[in-house]
Amino acid sequence: MSAREAIREHFDERQILQPAELHANFDIAPRIGEQELWESLRVFEEEYQIPVGQLRANDSLDIFTQPPETKNPFSWLFVRAATEDAVSELSFRLRRQRTRIGLDPSAVGKLETVRDYVIAWFGTR
């Protein structure tokens, strides 16, 4: 099983929230619109094929940044490379967004949840 398949399997049974429900789940500043929030999460859909509406604020970023365990060293190598590629894209998009809105791209701190990623994306709670 590939890393992306393992991640998709984690979310398979989850209900897909509509933009208003997702916005309420993330409990972020009202000035951040539903569509803006949706767009900030689109990278997860593009990199992991997880519908944005299946993400939740308290989802650990470890799901996306730690490759699934494997006993095969060759599989581990390929899974690790794919995982690092996706993590690089998450990081790149976050840095680009923060630069675009005039924030220091390196002043993010430790991100543990998808909500932390969103807060860093907008630079506000």
C-alpha cells in the first residue's frame, strides 16, 4: 500500500463537510471566509487526494508527514521519498502564502494539526 493510499484509507469513512460546516469546525476568525478556508486546504486535496471537506481542525499533521510503516526496505525508500515530496509541497505553499500576505515565512513555529496549518496560512486565529 502506498503512503497516499494509507492516508486516503484513514479518511474513507468520514463525512464530507460543506464549506459552512468546515468553517465552524476550524473555529477561525470570522473575517476568513468559507471559500478562503477551503482554498487554504486545497493543497491537501491536491497532494493526498483527500477531499477538503473530510479534513478536520484537530487532524494531526503526522498523518500527512510520517510515512506508514513497512517491513520492506525498498518500499520504505519509495514511500519515504513520496512522503517528503508531499511535505515539501505543503511547506512551499505555506511559505509562499505567508510571503504573499506580508508575513515572515519562517516565523511559523511548530505545526501539529491541520488547524495550526490554517492559522499559519492566514497569520491569525
